[in-house]
Amino acid sequence: MRGKILWAWILWVFLAMSAVPSTVWSLTDDEKNNIELYERLSRGVVNITSTVLERDFFLNIVPRQGAGSGSVIDDRGYILTNHHVIEDARKLEVTLFSGKKYPAKFIGSDPNSDIAVLKIDAPKKDLTVIPMGSSKDLKVGQKVLAIGNPFGLGQTLTTGVVSSVGRTLRAPGGALVEDVIQTDASINPGNSGGPLIDSSGYMIGVNTAIFSPTGASVGIGFAIPIDTVKEVVKELIDKGSYGYPWIGATLMTLFPDFAEALQLKVSKGAMIVELVPGGPADKAGLRGGKTRAQVGNYIIIVGGDIIVGIDGKPVESTEDFMRILRRYRPGDRVTLDVVHWEGSRDRVSVVLGERPQGYRMR
């Protein structure tokens, strides 16, 4: 009797479950969006293998391979990735979604935004272009997807949200990249250079770094904003490099403690330590440091002009100055508000030059 009751109960449960509307077991709208975007755009994400020559323990020169991801951005075969993915590479190879491999030609890179462009000669039918959107109006909390091809074994997808906007990240070239996107979508090693995509299917950033004490993703990833990328990529394709504005001077942040010890009439700013002879600042009549002075445990070169503003925008540090300067282009004229060492104030007009190749921002 008990056995019959048990089987009757099992049958009732089965029939009850069968009667549940199929929509309960269907995919959510968010899941459908994830799947649609992955299936449509993952074909445009590539694996990049770079071969670098280095010395081993016995000082022999041996090849070492690295891997990263990239995005097809043009049906002519242009590939977007990070500078650090291809840095110092002697050989570059791109693997498409189909598994086809192509030797890649280096077109140009910019270490100060961590962006690089490669090119492959592949048929248009094999190339899926990932469209670029805008990073201007991103909101904290909106959904993002990170697609990568870390080891050439197939594309991976992680999802998350925009955790923060307006972050500042120091790129491999030393420059500060503004408006960096922070996300909790996992960006694992090998995913660098891949696209960060919004829910409409547009690339809004290039995944570039994670913050992690262990080297594994802990939910703090960063992407270069696509508006910065678009500006840099155009010049990389046209010229092979990106031209940055330059005043031809080495600067040091003036801290209040230093200013007080040196009895200056201004407490903050970007102090000119050294001028490049014949550079824009030198031609404009700005003054560099002349003598060494000890302030606490520091030896600094003093006597130079202190920049406290650019075109009316306040400058309280060297980083302030560099951040504002980057909004301009070589050839632009700017007005600098300066305080001379003896305390007098002045306004100096400077025509910006183009920073020489290999010059590291300081």
C-alpha cells in the first residue's frame, strides 16, 4: 500500500511539473542579450601571439611567446589591441575565430595610452568588425561584457557592470590616461586588448589591466575609454605614431612644505626644473632651475618658473598640468599663468610643439 502511495505521489509531482508553463524554464531577457552579443561579436575577437627575444639564465638569446587579445576594427584587416601585448615583439601572429592564423604587420602603437594597431591580410568574408561606440555618457551600474581570446583556444565571455568612471591609470609609457573605465567584469591574463562591450553591441573600451595582488582577477578591471582610442587609432594608422603636445620642460610638483621651506609666494604648482634648449618653453622666455637646494632629505633644483594655470584652468601639480595639456594638439597656442621665483606673476604665451619620439612623460 505504501509503495502505491509513493508511486502515486511521484506521478503527481511529475504531472505537476509538466504542467508548469515553459516560460518558467526559458532564458531571461538579460541572458538572451548576452548570448546574442556573444554569438554576433565574438567572431571579431582575435588571439594575438607575440614572440620576443630575451636572454636566459646562461645569457643565451631565446624566444619567448606571449599572448593577448584584440578586436577587428576594419574590414581591411586592422586589429586593435594593447601596446603592452605587442611590446618588443619580433614576430606577431593573429588567430581568427575560425582558427585561421595570419602573420600580422605592426602598424603603430602608443605606450602612453597603451594602444596598438596591427594589420593582417585576410579575406573580408573572414573578418567580423566590432563597431566602436562612445564612452562619453557611461553610467555606473550599466551592463558591460568583456570578450577575450587569451590562448587561441576559443573566445571567452565575462559580464559585469561599470563600477566607476573617470578613473586615472598610468600607462606603460608613463603618461596618465584619463577617464579610464573600471569594471567588475573579469579581465583575466590574456584578455588584455580585447573589447569591453555595452548591451547594444558597441565597443566602449579596450580591456587593459587588472588590479590584483595575486595576478588573478579580483573584480577590479580597467579599460581604456573608446573615445580616447578612436583619437589615437586614426593617427596610428595614418602616421604610425600619435603626436602629443609638448612644452619642452621637465617639471616637478611644488608641494606646500617645499614652498614654505623655500619661502615662496605660492604654495602649489608645477615647477620648471629644466628647459630643453630651443624648445617651446625656452622660446617663450620661461625660466628653468639654476641652483640646487636641500629641503629636508630632498635635493631639488630651484629657481625655475612655477606654472599655476593653463588658459585659466588652475594647475596645482605636474599631473594637473599633464592632464590639461593633453587636451591640446601640437601647434596650439596656450597661455600659461606663471609665478617667477622672486614672486612676480606673469602670463606667457607658448606655441606647443610635438613631443619627440621616445620621450617619456615626467
